[in-house]
Amino acid sequence: MRKTALFLFALCFGSVFSQKTLSKYPEGQFPYKEGPVQMSADMQNYFLKSGAKPCDKNEMYFVTLKIDNTGKPSLVKKKSDDAIIEKNKCAFDLAIKSIGSLKNWHPAEENGEKAIAYFDFPFFPQDFFENYKSDYDLSKLYQYPDLPGGSHELRKEIHKKLEGYLDPTSYSANGKFIISFIIDTDGSISTVDIEPKIDNSEQFFEDIKFILKKIKVKWNPGKIKGQPIKSKFRMPFNFKSRDLD
């Protein structure tokens, strides 16, 4: 691949990184003030008060929220999710309506600063209504995918390979990205994406995607209730034009 000279950041894009975005809530933090058990209880309370009806027992929707630094949640949904939603329409509708009824969200914090962060959880309608248990803890349902040796080693390998494809002296780029990709049940990766989107950065992003495909690693897949699933993984990535660390 040819060397690439890109000016990823200009002054007008400085605000992009003023809002810190975390790939998930830090250890020991949860996006609902009273914790996961109370969040489940408040969802159950909504279902009972609203007169909502249960779904087919096989329906499930994997919820991804992006919670801003004021504690306001927004649903992350892509066009590729449409087929899954169509098959789990009841679960999707119940998840969105119940989440919209919750009021006690709060933002993640890192180094004393409030931050934007992602929050993922699987929503099983069958675990609510008449099957609901007062100690139901939705934070224990999903196990994030992981990499033997940790994702830090993967970041180091990406930086190392970037030096072979990019000329860091020919452009000025400093900032934090989140690289996301799908991890299949066999540990393979696909559908690489990078955020935030910055003007004139297409080739840089393509280089990152190319490098990830060249790095042969085997992930431990995510699990729901102990069963391997196809899931999305987000990895924070610091890029400095003159100091690839």
C-alpha cells in the first residue's frame, strides 16, 4: 500500500475530540444510578403499568446505547440491523419503549471528567412479565469478547504496521478514535468501522481496516447466558502523527 499523506485535523475539527468517548463504561461504573437490578425493576414496572404484552419466548434484541456526558441515552442502530429487528419486532419495540421510560441515567466518568460512553445489553422479553425475578441483573447476561493477551497488544501491533504504510512526518493528526468490528462465534473479525468521521480521512481509515485484516488474531467471542454469539467490539485507539505509541 502506498504511503499516504493526509491532513486529518484542522482547527475547525478541534471540537470533535473535546468530547471524550469511551468504548464502554469503566470498570465499577454502570449507566443507571441505582444499578442493573433497579434498572430491570423499573423496566418491569413500565411493562406492568403500560399494559404491554409479552413477546414470543424466542425473541431477543441486543441493545446498544450511546450515553452522552449529560446522561442522555440514544439508540445506536444501523441499516444492517433492520433484518434482525424485523425478526424480533416485539422485543425491539418493548426495549425502546421501556428504555425511553427510564429517567435515572448518568454519564461515565474518567479521570474526574464526564464522558460519552457506549452501553450494551441483551434484552430478553421472556425474562420479564410473569417470569421476572426481583434480583434480575441484566449486567450479568452479556460477556464481552476478549483477546488473549489483551487488546493493548493489538493496538501496539496496529501502530507498528501503520509505520510501514503511513508517513507520519507528512501530515498532522492527533486524536482518539474508536475502532469497532464484528467478532463472529469462531473468533474471526469483519465489518471494521472507525469513529469519529473526519473530513478527508477516508484513506487513513481504509489503511486501518486493511491492517486489521492482515493481523491474524483469534478472539474469544462474546457470550450471552454462556452461549457464544456474533457481537460488536469497540477498541479505543490513540493516534499521534509524530509519535505512534
